Amino acid sequence: MNAQTLFPEVQQREMSFAEAIRDAMAIALERDPTVILMGEDIGVYGGAFQVTGDLIERFGADRVIDTPISELGGAGVAVGAALTGLKPIFEFQFSDFAALAMEQIVNQAAKLRYMLGGEAAVPVVFRMPSGSGTGAAAQHSQSFEAWFGHVPGLKVVQPSTPADAKGLLLAALEDPDPVIIFEHKLLYKMKGPVPLGHYTTPIGKAAVVREGSAVTIVASAIMVHRALEAAAELAKEGIEAEVIDLRSVRPIDRATIIASVRKTGKLVCVYEGVRTLGVGAEISALIAESEAFDYLDAPIQRLGGAEAPIPYNPDLERAAVPQTPDILSVVRRLVRGEV
Amino acid sequence: MVENQKNIPFAFRHFTPEALRRALRKMHLIRLFEEGAEESYMRGLIHGTMHLSIGQEASAVASCMELTDADKITSTHRGHGHCIAKGADVGRMFAEFFGKETGYCHGRGGSMHIADVKTGNLGANGIVGGGLPIAVGAALTARRLGRDDVTVCFFGDGANNEGAFHEALNMAAIWKLPVIFVCENNRYGMSTPATYATAVKNIADRAVAYAMPGITVDGNDFSAVAEAMHTAVARARAGEGPSLIESLTYRWRGHSKSDRNRYRSKDEIEDWMSRDPIMRFRTDLIAHGVLDAAGAEAIEAEAKAAVAAGIDFARESPSPAITDVTKFVHAEAAA
Ligand SMILES: Cc1ncc(C[n+]2csc(CCOP(=O)(O)OP(=O)(O)O)c2C)c(N)n1
Ligand SMILES: [Mg+2]
């Protein structure tokens, strides 16, 4: 999403995805004394991906808190703090390590409000560097959106641009419930225009990032960029693809997806998580269950991660997740009526 | 054996000269493997990241001195040294690093997952603390199947603050399982000092909570580590239960390839580098008449040649077929 079209009157600056997240955290720390950051090596080290950077120098070790290597306990401390009046932003070094903290995220944070009959709130934000492409193999490359998206009580977002990374983080902080933000590691260095100051990007809203009439491509995180690259290529062949940046996995933006498929009659879902039982299954199902079903003139196509852990070998690693040529070939076959 | 054994350090009383020379060779192999890996990375031959154990060689090798292929180890993200100490072939290790089919994990695992289950190396681990309960499970197997093999569980100072550490030590203790927990305390978990992250002064103090012996040793002193291990392995084999050994050491390199060393001083690094555990062991070997300077040089040269040959083997090895992305996810159906 072009920030200038979103916020025409607002000043903006070119920032990397990581800088935009840091900017959001700095704004939050400045505006709200109850905001704290927690995580492993987020202090002098600046975070495993240099996202917190110099925040410890600006806000001190009382608010930028290095935890021991204790994901379950650390996440749980954040949940307890959120339950009692603080607004913690908890960074996992890699989303994979959230597996160690599933108990506190899934059994506690997600359910406390409900179990306590609405008498409690857990406004915690979990930041999770995620995805493959860095040669870090099976335990450092996973995409857990669907896992967490399966849990009522959690909200799950996946920004694809610096502007949304900032806006969604600030929205997550204002949200009264736990929010999980997946930050794709390959995006951290990507630059884009970012509005200055405080603003929020609504959770639960997808963005149409390219309009078209031939096919709808719903993509998330890094896949948005691959889908846009494919769409530019397809345009040269006279195929106008509409690209939707999903942005939010839970809640999912049914209306935007349905409206697009009604228009194009064709749907391709592109996501990095394992293909089966993933985000694409939900998108396919919501179309199959909606009025857009009648407008479909070809089978829905899902491009997702291979049914395998992420391999180390770089060629295998690339082959394990959708790449631009995969999107191109599936769309071409779809519009030619070959599927 | 020499007269007046009291003044002779344990290792030089206990091991044969041949075993000691093999130990020196392994230490050199580890150092040279790490340097070879680093250089290959700089030259763009390998991708991803890596965690080098340069400076920690004595601890790894001394910890594995009394292990056979039947004994098991579990290792960490900083595991190259443990693999070599347990007897891994550097050619297959490099091949794994280069993502090749001939690597220990057929190119699927890379640096953080090198393993050789057949020789008792249950693998490095990308998850801090991930190997601790697995080691206890391996010890349970030995007990159930009536074998006398032991499991050595390597982990870092950072890992001792994971729940897995506490749960694993407790179970090993209540069931008196043959496992030796070796905490390589290199003072930092990434950038976080152990003195900040850990409530007790010595990690070995945590043994008290799990009713097992705990000892802190100079991890750069080959003999001190070997002696502590000897006691712990004997205890484990005798069915008396687990032990916790804290081995104090230091990593010379950054945590990984992206470390800017902002959390420690150059002086500190240089101070530790001036006390090289390999040179210290070499000097001791010469002092105790196990070898002479020329003999030590020859061992180092031989290790150098092995590393060079290993890199060549890795470079020339084939990559896995792209179509095999889902191979090894499950057992293959019998043809
Ligand atoms: C569960 C988990 N949390 C965090 C990490 C990221 N990480 C990898 S190594 C490391 C530091 C480990 O420190 P230590 O146990 O002392 O081992 P050392 O690196 O010093 O050998 C961290 C935080 C991880 N791999 N797994
Ligand atoms: Mg350490």
C-alpha cells in the first residue's frame, strides 16, 4: 500500500521495515508509560535482527528489558504484566521459538478474557520474525500464521510493507486483546515510505494493492511482493491480476476477498506456510461458502509451502516455498483454462 | 606410569600417550574446521549463519575422551566441536555445511543440525535447551535395554534458564539415569552475560536443587575437564545417576555471523585469546614428554590436510535433487 495515497496530508519518510517497527515502538514508549519491551538480546545487542536497535539507549533498561533465554517464562511474564496494567511488546528472536511459549500464548493469553467472563484483558503484543530464505533451516524458518490463526482470542497480522509494519504494531498496542505480528525476515531491509508520527493500520482489513479483472491473487507478507512482481509480468501478456495483501489472518477480511473474486471469477492464494490446512484453505472455504462461489469460473488454486520442514540447502529451500515463477505459471494456466 | 603421580595432572596419568595425541589432533581439527567454515562463508561458498566454537576446543574434546560409539551425545547450535570430539568425519561435516547430499544430513540440516546417530551423536540443535530432555530420553533407553552406555548432554550457560533444563535435570535425578550434563559456560548467551541472566553464581550450584553432584571446572584445562568427566561417567555407568559439570570457557568469535560484539570489550576477548586452550594443552603434552615440538607440528599439519581434503570433498559432492524436497519427512514406504 502506498502510504501517500493512504495519508495524502501526512509527512512521510523512507524507512526500512525494521526501522518502521522501531519507529512505532519509540512512539509507543514515548506516548504511553505503561508500554515496555521484552525479549532476548533486545538491549545492547539491538535484537537478533536489529529491530530494537538503540531503543535501550533512548528508553533505558527498565523499559527495554532483556530476558534470559526463557521463552515460556518470558511470554508468561508479559501476559501477567498485560493482565495487570502494562502493555508489553514481547519479541521472540524467531517465531519458531514461540513453540516453547505456546502454553502462555494459547492457553493463557488467548483465553483469559473469555474464561474470566470478560472481566480481564491481556493487551500484549508478540512480535515474531518469521519465514524462510535465510539458510537457517528447519527450526529457524517456519511460518506459524495458521497455527495461531486457529486460536480464538488471538489476533494475527502479517505486514508486507514498512508503513503497515508500523501502523499494525501501533494498532496492536491499542487493541485490548493479544495480537501476534509476524514479521518476515526477508522484509526487514526492504524500504518504503512511512508516515511520520502516530497512526494505525486497522487490524482485520486486507488491502487491494493492485487492481485487475482477470484473476484475484490473495497473498501475505513476502508473497505480496512476489505476487506483485508476477502481476507486472502478467500485465505484459495482457493478464490483469488483482493483488490483495491479506495483512490480517485473524480476523480475516472476508468482504474485500469476496468482492474481488466476484469481479475476477478466479482465485489464487499464495502464502508461505505449509499448504495443507493453511491460510489458503480458509480463504478458499470462505469463497466456497459465500455468494462469490457462483462467480467462480475456474477451480481455486493454492500455492503454499511444501509439505516438509524448511531444508537447509539453498536450492531446496527456494523450492520449498512459492516463488514468482510458480505464481506466473499457475495464473497462466488458470486464465488459459488449463486447470 | 611415572613415579610420584600426585603431581601429575589426571589426564597424563590416566590416558595413554596415543590417546593424548589423538586428543590434540581433534582440538586442532576443531579449530581448523571452524576457520575453514568461516573462510568458506566469507568466500560465499556457504549460506545461512554459523556459531563457531573457537576457544572452546579443550572442553569438547576432554568431555568425550571416555566415550565409545555406543555412548550418546546431544549438542547445541555451537556444536561442530562436539561432533568432531565424538568422532565425526570433517569431510561429511563440510559437505553438510555446503548443503550437499554427502553431508551428515544429506544437506537438509546444515550447520545447526549436524548429527551422526550411528556413532551416538544425536545431533546439534537449533533450539536452545532442545537437547536436554532428549539426552534424558537416551539415558532412559540405555537403562531400559540393560546397556551401560551413557549420554553426555552439552548445553550453554544461556540454556540453563530454559524450563527444559530444569525439567530434564529433575527427571534424570529422580530416575537416577546415566546422563552427564555438561554446561559450557562461555559467559554469554548471545549478548547476555550469564551473571545477568542466571540467579546463582555458578551454574553448577543448580545441581543442588536436583540432588546431583555439581562441579565447576576450568573448561580450558583439558585435564580438569577430563577428570570431572571421568568421575561423572563412572558414576553414570555404575547406575548412580546424573551429574552436572560446568565448564568455564570463552568463545573467541562473535555469537554468530551477525554479532558486532557490542556487549564485551576488545581487552576481554584478547585476554582470553592470549590463553589459548590448544596451545596450553600442547605445552603440557610437551612438558610431560608425550610429544616434542616437531611431533605437535606434525599433528597440526595432518589436521590441516584433513580439513583441506574435507573442503574439497564437500565442494565436489553433488547437491540433493530439488524434487526431493519432501524426502525424509516420513519413513519411506518399503519398495
Ligand atoms: C529456544 C531458543 N531461544 C533462543 C534462541 C536464539 N539463540 C540461539 S543461540 C542463543 C544463545 C545461547 O547461549 P548459550 O546457551 O550460552 O550458548 P552459546 O551460544 O554461548 O554457546 C540464542 C539466544 C534459540 N536458538 N532457541
Ligand atoms: Mg554461552
